[in-house]
Amino acid sequence: MRLDLTDLQLFLHICEAGSITGGAQRSHMTLASASERIRDLEAALGEPLLIRNRRGVTETPAGRTLAHHARLVTQQMEHLKGELNQYGNGVRGHVRLRANAAAISEHLPEVLADFLVAHPLVSLDVHEHTSADIAHGVRTGMCDIGVASDAADLQGLIVMPFRADQLLLILPKDHPLADGRSVAFADVLDEPFIGQAEQGAMAALLTHHARLAGKTLAYRVRLDSMDAICRMVGRGAGVAVVPEAAARRMGRAAGIRRLRLTDAWTRRQVVVCVRAPDQLPLPARQLLDHLLAQAG
């Protein structure tokens, strides 16, 4: 069968997005063009690569094999481009980064912006995932670098500290608990919550620990922005769990109170993880060095 890099990259994008539509968007193709390319691949192979369902697609065994080798090929091409571009006008490249909600909202924006300014020929593909999904993505080669919580299973990866990441409960100034200093997560599960979007990593974390306590969080509204969550809490719409950096940054402007959560899982370290630093393409190695230089 005939394969080209465009087909391989498209197939990887579909696997990562979980849908042909999402893969087509990431590949800057029309849905019709992407679908035709996948049908041609399946016809040439004589085997289905994807299982279609109402929620998207999953890989067949043949699809998982193709995805594995496609990652190896595309990673090798990134290595090749990075090494050859050293002889040109700077290093061109594309780095795939997965990060959790706290890292994306609080720790990474300025750090990544500074990196892009210093490396104008490098582009970044940044996606929010739970820390467990980040570790899986790094292990399987779906991303070059992960920025995750050290509470996740990071076995088999090279792990380097990046930033402290304490989660706090925020509530309105006139809330009955506002004069306290700390509280257990289980003691506020009956409160009306302002939460992050349902697909977000923070939402998954809170849902998990609420279920462990035998409860279901009652969300009044879900928002993508930490700033918006803080502001709505300050207006009395509910309570929320947010990273300490966001709570401190928005505290006075939003009119919120901060309480420490006594649960051990709320005291975390954000770490950078990779499979093997010396095997990263040059642009990814440069980003890794930049992240570690900003650790603290």
C-alpha cells in the first residue's frame, strides 16, 4: 500500500481528536477530503482502521498498529527537520505539548509566549488533558512533552519538577465558611459549585474525588476561564476549587475568600515529563530546556 506523510499525520490527528471531523480540522482539511483519504487507506489495506460510532472513532487493531508506526515516522521527520534546519536560518519545527488545567491557566502562558518570541520559527500544539492522559500521551508518543501533576502515575517517564500547585476552595466574602482557614473537600460537596467545562482536567479531578466521597457535585454553571469562575464566586453564585495562583491573582478584584483544603490530593507539584530527553527533536529539546529554566 502507498502511504505519504500527509496521510500519516491526518490519521494521527484523527486518533488524537477522537473524530474524523476533529482530525480534519487539525490537518487543515475539509471533512470530505479527510474522509476520502481514510477510505483510500482502508481500501488499500483491505482492513478497517477506525470503528465509527456516535461519539467519534476508535482505532481497530490495524489502526493502532498504523498509529504506532505513524508516530515513529513523524517523530523521525521532526528529528530530521530539526537537525537540517540548524544549517539554515534558525530551527524550524513543531512541538506537541499536553498540560493539565492548572498549568495551562496559570503557569504556562507567559513561559510559552517567551519561548515563541525567542524561537520565531517554532510552533506549538498545546492541548489540555487530565494528568493521567498526559502521561499516556507521552508514553505512546502522542505528544513530545507533558506538564502534569505528580499525583498521576508517571512510571517509566523522566520527571522533572516545574511549579508548586496547591488547590484552594474559594467562596464569597459573606459565606458562612469565609472566616475559616481550612476545610475538607468532603465537607463542601453539598455547596453549589461553579466549575470548569465538563471536558476539562480540573472537572475530572473534582468529580473523581467527589465520587470517592459518595457524592455528586451540583454545578450551577461551568466555564472555561478561571478568571470568570473567580468573578462569579465573588458575586455569590457558588463556590469553586481553583489553583492557588489563580485565587491569589483574582482575590481582591473578584472579592473572594480563600480556604486551604485539608485533603492531601490538593497539595500537588506540577512536573514536566518526557520519555527520553536526548531523543526529542531539537525544537522539543529547546522547549524542555526553556521550561526547566523557568521552574521554581
